[in-house]
Amino acid sequence: MRLVGHAVQAERRLRPSKALAAAALLLLVAVAGCGSNDGGATADDNGRPDTVVDISGTDPVGPKVAGSVAALVTCSDWKGADENQRLATIDDIRKQLAPQDSGIKIPELTDDEAEEAFDNACKIESSDGFRLYKLYAQAVGFVTLKRAIEADDGK
Amino acid sequence: MVRLVGTALAIAALATTAASAHLERPSYWPDPTADTSVSPPAGGAVPKARSLKSAVTGKGPGDVRVVCKRTSLDLALASIRQARRQGFHLRPSQPVTVYSKKKARKMRRINKALAEDCEYRSIQAAVDDSGNNDRIVIMPGRYTEPKSRKAPLNDPRCNPSMLLQTQSGAQAPSYEYQATCQNDQNLIHVTGRAVAGDPLPEPRPDRHGIPEQELGECIRCNLQIEGSGVKPEDVLLDAGKGYENPKDPTARPGGDLPAAECATDADEESPCWAKHVVLRTDRTDGFVGRNFLMRGAREHGFYTEETDGILLDRVKFFWNADYGHLSFTTDHNVVQNCDGFGSGDAVVYPGAAPQTGEFRDENFYPEQRYNTVIRRCDLHGSAMGYSGSMGNSTRVTHNRFYGNANGLTTDTLSAGGHPGFPADGMKIDHNWFYANNLDIYREDNPFDALVPQPVGTGFFWAGNNDGNFSNNWVFDNWRQGTMLVAVPDAVAGSPEGETDPQTQCPTSSSTYSTSCGNQYFGNHMGQVPPGFRPYPELEMFGNQTTLDGSSETAPNGVDFWWDEATANTGNCWYDNEGSDGTRDTVTASPPVGPAENESVPGFLPEKCATSMGSASGYSSKSPGLLVCFGLWETDNVDAPAGCDWWDTPSKPNGG
């Protein structure tokens, strides 16, 4: 699935959920069992087709302040959004959290990674008020983990 | 794989501590030298407050503008009378203050004189008429600023024409936006410097100094805004609505409405909030704010950015949905004698503090110093009492942290947007961290929790170097008294602006560059300070505590918790005492060692020079951490063995 919208075209990558779950499990095993490295972390698209989604013209969900919803959009907004709105929301947050200098690279979540992070966090009891941009900033840590594991698996 | 486990755990440990990212224009640390284009010079030091008395005697520079309500003098006299008869608490944890006859007479005289000089009903109008060195005195009353409330959010005069387009394609309001449409988001806004040229087309990686081309002259430097009441609650700056009793300073926006019903897409439809920020000051060098309460913002109570020289004294932050106080890229910054509750993130947030520590740019900061000080505050009843990202060389001293989910957290996760990576040189001393057991994730919590935090934690340090945690009292926090975890560069991301090439972590060339050289000493763990007396705010919002005044001890779940990150060096815990006043009763993970003042593998290091993490210790802590943090990415929230961090833990044994 590919996101095409606004000025940005971002590749929507294979969904990492099971890969990450497997990786996390692997880590647990490794920690408990001194570094076993079997049970590979394979990518899985969760059955969703690898398609292109055009979100140009789709507004993100949540209250817009000074051109962006990133500061205020919450789990409550997320739960009520359709797929295109979610992608537009992720796009908005990702842009806001990107560094403001050229030449500086900060990890970014793909659409699937961000969706999964928001979906899971928003399941916690009384999470309706969680600000998505804060969750995004946290989840960036996990994407680094995932990629490190995948790179290690590839060796 | 073992290497990856290390990385993974540090990443995991870091994740819930993220205090915040920051959504704002590219920010710079202001020039720390005084601006001598105004007299007296602005900035270069923490400003000194001018006395209330001098506002009526005419002593000192600048004009005085008085703001009042029709009933202000009556309110002032009633408050003075009450202070004389019953007294008042400046902070809930402090003893009552009773006015002497002389003090009461003086305050009556001052307020009567101010009432005669009053020419403004609106604080914003008084600000707009003010210039350098001027003063605004606000007499008792509740100030809702009707004209500001009517100013539209996303005002078409500024939006989108004054939005900055960042490199990523994101939009952020420029300085000119805030100066031109000042009540778009803010109930009251102070523009400190004139709008000059355009911002740089691309932000400068070196964040020392606001770019000359966009730095205008002082137009409201050395401004002082203060309340003339007995106590901060007498002058209420209010961005909220829907109160049951709006004149009650502790009243909650929206009354009894569930917290989730406050947030609406359109601001005008919110039953709880009218504005996003109560008082914002931008590039206001030499600003003093004193003796008032900021309540009911959809985001922040007080917000300052790119300011050199600012003092907030005797201020309160009630029911501000995100942060009570937020300072960003601000220097010579002091907040003191404050009190706050009801924040979905933190009561105070000094973010992106300047790099004035050991590895500073000595051309820009000749002297090593603390650039931000938070002191003598009650920070309670919130997700966190204090949070901060990239809080370099900040000092937190003589405060009370209680009744939060987590008393104090700093992190280095949000490097993007926060200049100053890696954070270093923080000093936390002579504070009390107690009864931080508030379950903010329960259905009926009166404010929306905006972030996930481990409930029951006194102090959580995630990614700080060369820190000092000393002479604190830490007790009755049912999960952990203190917690230290490492943060690898990879998690923090590439930092905003240039990174300091030096760091206290000798392993910075590999995975870790944070959480080295932190020292914990002289702390009292699990002991109740002599003379401690419980008070009602301790149990605010249903917070759980064992502190009923009957016991001299109140254990933490564990006093010191360290992730034992293998590569970290120089972290040490020494000369601390447990519940019986000796080293023997300190509880820790890893455990306290067999020999005093030594660093023995597998035990809590006490000798700083030989302290190292432990591969086995680090690995052994992984399952618990991974369960908690893994939930976010593994769709495992409802797993039977799920993370328990979102509930108040059981009372520790011995409590």
C-alpha cells in the first residue's frame, strides 16, 4: 500500500506487527535463554493488499491549530477515523515531528508502524485523551528496535 | 543477538518516559548577555521583582498600569481580613501564613491606592499599552478576557500566511504569527520584541543565539505583571469555562462533566476550555510574573519561548490540560513558590534548556551554571509533577512532589525538536518525593491522562549524564522510589541542531551516550521526614497513601532501581540511608552491596570511579520491561500477563 498525498509520497511498508511480536518474543527468549537466535522475524502484511492510497484532499482528524492537528489529536479522534483520515493524520504528525534542519535524520514510523502503535496504545483503559504525537515519539523507539532486529536477522 | 538485547531493553525502558515532543517553530537559545539597548539592561540574569509597594510610590523605572474589576477592592480587603484572622496556605504542604496587623494595614493601603489608579478592565489591553520596564498590577478578581476569547482560532489574518513551512513540510506559527494574532491561541500574550525580518529559510543547526535577521528590538523587555492580592488565588487568569462555581479557584473546568467530554474539534464547542494557553510570553527578556493563578487552558497555563531572564514567583497552575508551565529554549529562568495540579502531562516542563554545563560553548556561555531553577513548589495531582526533555543544567530544589502518577521524569527521547542533546548536568536536591501513586488511568480520573506513565514512581531518570540526586526524601512511592535507565542515541534520534561532540559517557562512539556519571547520595529513602503532617491535598483525586502521621517510615516499592545498562559507567549510589536511618535498610535493584563505598559486580555501585553496568543484570530485567513496553507494538494489551504499570501497585510491605 502506498500513500500518495499532499506534497509527500511515502512508501507504505509491509506491516511489522507479527515481525515485531516475534522479535520481542525472540528477545525474551534470548534474554532468558542466553541468546538463542532461531525463529526468524519475518514481515507480514496482515492480509492487507499492498496498494496505493491517495489521501490528497483528505483531512486529518482532530482539532486543527495553526495548520496542523498534531498538537491535539487524541486516541478518541483516532478511534473515530476512517482509514484515509488515519493516514492523513499520521502524515501530519510525522511532518510535525520531523527535525527542522536539513541534513538531520530522525527515525520515522511508516504508516503501518504508526497505525499499529496508535491502535495498541488506544486500547488501554482511559486512553481516550492520549495525544497521538506523544505516542508517536515513543513508538519511534520501537521502530529502531524492530529494524535492529531485522538487520541482525539478516546477518 | 546479545548486543541487540541491550539495545532493545534500553529502547523499551525509555519509551514510556517520553515527556513530550514539541510542536513549535524552530527555536534558538537566546543570547545570555544583557541587552543594553534598554536601561536597565534586559536579560543576562534572572530579573529581580520590584515590590508591590513601589507600584504606588512611583519608585523605579517604567509606567504602572492597574487592571481591576468593579469588586476588586472589596475582594482585596476581604482577603486581607481573612489573612489576618485565619491565615492562608501559599502551598498546600506548607504551614499557614497569618498576616500581622502591620502587614494587613500595608496591604490595605496599597490596594486602596491601586484602586484609585485603575484604568483597565482587560489585562491584554494593559499589556498592549505597555513598553520596556513597565509594570502591570492586577487587582483581585477573575479575569476571563472576553475580547481575547472572541478572537478566532486559526485567525485568517495570520493563518496560513504567517505559518512557517518547515523542511519536513510541516507548518508552525512564526513569531510574527504570535505577535500579530496574539489571542488566536492565547488568552493573554506578551510580545517581548518587535517583529523584524523573516526567519531563516532553513533553521541554523547551531542554536546558540536567535538569528540576527529576525531578532527585533526590545518593546516589552523587563515587564512585570503581578497580582495585588494576598495570595495567588486572589487574581485568577482564567481560560476555562463551564464551572459550577467559577470563583472557587480550585473549581474544575466543565464542572462534573467527564474529562473525555471536554475535548471537541471546534474550540467554541468545548464545554471546558475557551483558549489553549492562559499566558504566553515570547522573547520577553527580563520578565517577572508574580502572585497570580493561571487556570483552565486546553494546553498550557504559562508558556514562554526564547526568553533570556524570567522569574515566576508565587504562581499557581490549576487545571491546565497539558502543562501547567512550559518554558522552551529559555535562559536565566526561575520558577519558585509555585503550586499546581490537574495537568494531563506535567505541572512544570522546562524543555530544551540551554547547554550551560560542563561541555558548553565557552564563547557563548563563559561560566558553567544552572540556567533553570525550579524551587519551593508543590507539584501534585497530575500525570507528572515535572517533566522535561533535554533539560540541560537545570536545578530542582526544595520542592514537594506528591500525588502524581510519577513525580519527576526527564528524558532524551524527543531529540527531534529539542536542541541540546545529550542532556546533562541536572541537579535534584533537597526535594521530597512522596505518595506518587495516583491512578490516572481509571475511568473517573478528573483529567485526561495525555501520556502513559508507570503509576507509583517517585523519580524516573531516562537518559541524563553527570546528574546529581542528593539530599532528597523519597518515601511512600509504591512502585519505585527512583529509576535510572540508559538511552541509546538510536532511540533519541538525530538531535535538533548540532550535537555536543563531547559527552560524559565514554562509550558514546558505540550504542550509548546517556546515563553515565549520575550520582545519588545523602538521600533518605522510606523515611518520613520529622514533623511531616498529612494534609487534604495528599489524597486529591483519590491518591493512595500510607501517610497518616502515625509512622516514621513509609517504604517505597524499591528505593533505587537501575537498569544496569552494560556500557554505562560512573553511576553510583552512596551515603544514602533507608527506613531505619542506616545503609542496611536501603532497598535496591540490583541489591545493595556487601561492602560500603565499593562497586561490586551484581550490586548497586557505590564507588563512582569503578561503576559499570552488568550484562547479566541488564538481561535479567528485560522480561518485565519488555512486557510493559512491548505492548505498544505487539497488539498484546489484553494479555493475561500484561503490564501492570497503569494501575496503582499494592502497598509495599512494612507500610
